[in-house]
Amino acid sequence: MSRSVQALAYARPSALTTEGGAGLLGLETSGGLTPVGREAHPQFFAGFLSSPQAAARGLLAVADVAAARYYQRTLRASLDPVVTAGGDRLRFESFSGCCGVYARLDVLPEGLDGADTGHGTTNVDVNNPLREALSRLSGDEPLHLRVGPDELAVTTLEGPVVEKKVPLPDRWLRGFAESQAITAAFDLRAELSAAEAVRFLRSLPRTNATATAAGPGGRAPLWVVPAGRTLRPTTRPVPGAVCLPGPERLAALQRVLRHATALRVYAPAGPGGAATAAAWEVAMPGMRLTLTLSPEPSRGFSGEGAVLEALAGDEAAADADLVSVLLSWEPRIDIADLAAQSALTPQRVRAALTRLGTAGRVGYDAADAAYFHRELPYDAHRAEARNPRLTAARTLLADGAVHLHTPAAAGAGTATVRSGERHYQVREAAGGVLSCTCQWWADYRGRRGPCKHALAVRMARRDRTTPTPSLTTTTPSLTTPTPSLANTAVDSTAAAAGDTR
């Protein structure tokens, strides 16, 4: 597994202190992008939290996920959460070390009371003493929040006094990209009141009670179905059911239950019997905490393949360059507005946003049903450059291993792909779906994206029918940002082309 070491530098440790009888939560920032460029320690907010105890527990929940592994728990994992200031709100994001749980705390405009919120993205220091102090926070007395250094720290501290070095696997980066693309297909499937939300979440087993030897992780997925005002667990994917594999992975939501006003569940419609991802959102006054779970505890988001089609063609790359210069840390990206500004169709704008998501430059909020702009503070472009199936498909194409049986202009057809000593048949069905005779297709039937053979055929057909686009000097272009922090100690071990995690 390829990985690097991420160095995070902070001017001082984050801390919860008391000054003049009032609490002050100071979250220190590491390097990140802002509208004026890259800054070593950007400041995004200085003001009060409307619901300080709920915000403290929500931040702890995000930190819990960042430090957790829900699969192969003996391995260590910890990466400081990412914060994005969108002009009217703050978003705190993290990903579990096993790549199976994505967490986000959205502190909305009504949850902030103070100066204008800035724009930009960076890591924030969440250390053990801060976690302990946040856990002890009680009552709802005024709490001042500062995200970024104050003027005194800027003028008196010379260089970072806190530095953390943490492993940053490529699989973790791909998981961030895949989870955004998958969530974009979610709909609201259930909504519970505060009382029912607490009752349901506290009734869930700490471990999967339906454990069997049926799956890769030895577990059969749990399902829940709306029943009156609550959700009823079931072991079968009946109509209207939502997949809940590994219910113990929702443990971080327990942090905020006393502040819950509602529970909302987002998932794809019509699962068809297969395990699927789902997003579980606890609404609180002025904020919401969301956990998105992968389809299986042993199956990280990194191998889902939802972004591969968008990465396969040159058109999406050129469109992403154009769309990227039109973004300005919007908390909600209006696709129709972007289409009008860029003169692209809404479909091409969505494909461009999917591609930008693989570089960590946009996320997706199921509650708003909209993308949002952020720039993850690490070299997330590696998620594309080192995607095993994408790399393998490009190698097949470069080696001349793809033979198209019918002209691409003729529509549906077949192709043969030589891979090693074997030949695989790729066929296009109605709707443009490509099937293959390889083991990957036999196992997943397209549920985890195209196999490397189908992806190579897709790329070959696009090369035949579409001339390579070129951006003229009049077309705005913005390349993926250079990583703000040094990545060192790269493990050159190649990832397997199957990419099952």
C-alpha cells in the first residue's frame, strides 16, 4: 500500500481556556489555501458559538472518527480534522483510518455569532488535552471560538512549536474522493424526531448481531425500514429499506444525542438487495453532524470506483480546469449557475465537479443536495494519479491491448482486452453500461465501478471519437494546488490492480 508522511505544523496547541469568566476555544490551524493564497496559519473565525456544548461534542465526534479504525482495529490511525470556512459556516471533516467512515460537522450560520466567517481550508489541531477539556465542558454559558491564531500569536511566536507527522495512505485520499461522488446520488430516505432518534440509536447493537461468514468481513449487513415514527431493523433488504452495515460505526453519534433535534437518513433508492453506503445525520441547534458509512465494515470507500468514469476522459479534465477558476469557497455550489458561467451543460459541470472531488477540491452535502468548495490541505491529486484501476487501464491502452470490434460511432458493440496471458470480452449494454468476462465484474456487476478492462475500452472509444481538447491561452486554467505541506517517505509499493479496499 502506497503512503507518505504528512507533516502538520501549528503555532501552538489548541486549547480550551477561561479568560475573565468566559470560555475560549482556540483551534490552531496548519497551512492551507485562502482567497489570497497559501498561508501558514490562516484565521477563519473569531466569535461566539450559539450552542457551545453541542459544538464541543460534535467536534469530539469528528475527532473520534479521525482517530478510529472500525476494521483491523489493532492498527493505529489518527489525522487531525480538516476545517473549511465557507463565508457563512464552518465545516469540520475527518475520515477513519480504515477508510470506511466519513464524518462532517457543519456549524451553520445560525450556530455562529460573531465576526464574518472567512474562506479557506486547513487542518486544525485536536490534541488529547483539548479532547479532555471539551469532554468536561458543561452548561451553555457563552463560549468564544477562534479558528486560527490571534494577533498576539502572530506577532510573538516565531515558527511552529507543535509538529505532528502522521501516515497518509493513498487509499485514505481515494476514500475522500469516492465518498463525495457516492453521496451525490443519495436521497432523503427517513426522518425521525429527537425522541425517536435517541431511542433508535441507543437500541443499536455495539457489534453486528447478524454476523455470519457470508461476506469478506464475515458479516451480513443489517437493514432498517421506516415503521411509523421510527426505524425497524431487519435482516433482509425489503422495499424501502436502508442498509446499515456495522451499526457500531455510528457510535460517534452518541456524543451529541442529548442535543439532537432530528435524525435524517440519506441513501440511494432501490438497493436491489446489495449492500450500499448511507449517510446518518443528527440535526442540532445551528449545526448538524453526519456520518457516512461504506457498504461493509471491511470495505473502505477507496475501492468503490464511483469516480473512474469521470477520470477516464480528457474532456472532464479540461472542463474541471475551467470550472475550478469559477469556484470561490461557496458553501453551496449552484450547478445551473456554473453551467451558465462556463458555457457547459449541467451534465458536464457535474462530471467536472466529480473530477475536482478526486483532488479534494469539492465536497458534497446531502442535506443541501449540493456540492461545496474546499481545498484539502494535502496532495490529494495522488488519489487520481495512483488509482490502481485507472493506472492499469491506461497501461492496457498504451500497450495496445484493447481491440474494438465495432466502430465507436456505431453505438453498442464489443471489444477484446488482452491482460497478461488472458483475453477478456467487454460488451456494451443498453444505457452504455460495459460488462466484462473478468472476475471483478462477476463479483460486483458494476456495483463498485468499472473493471480495468471496461475502463480501458471506454478510454479507447473516447480517443477514437473525440479529438483531444486543448485549452487556448484565453481559457482560464487552474491546476491542482501544490501540497501545502511536505510529503516524505513515500512507500513505492504498487497497489494491487483489483483495488478491493
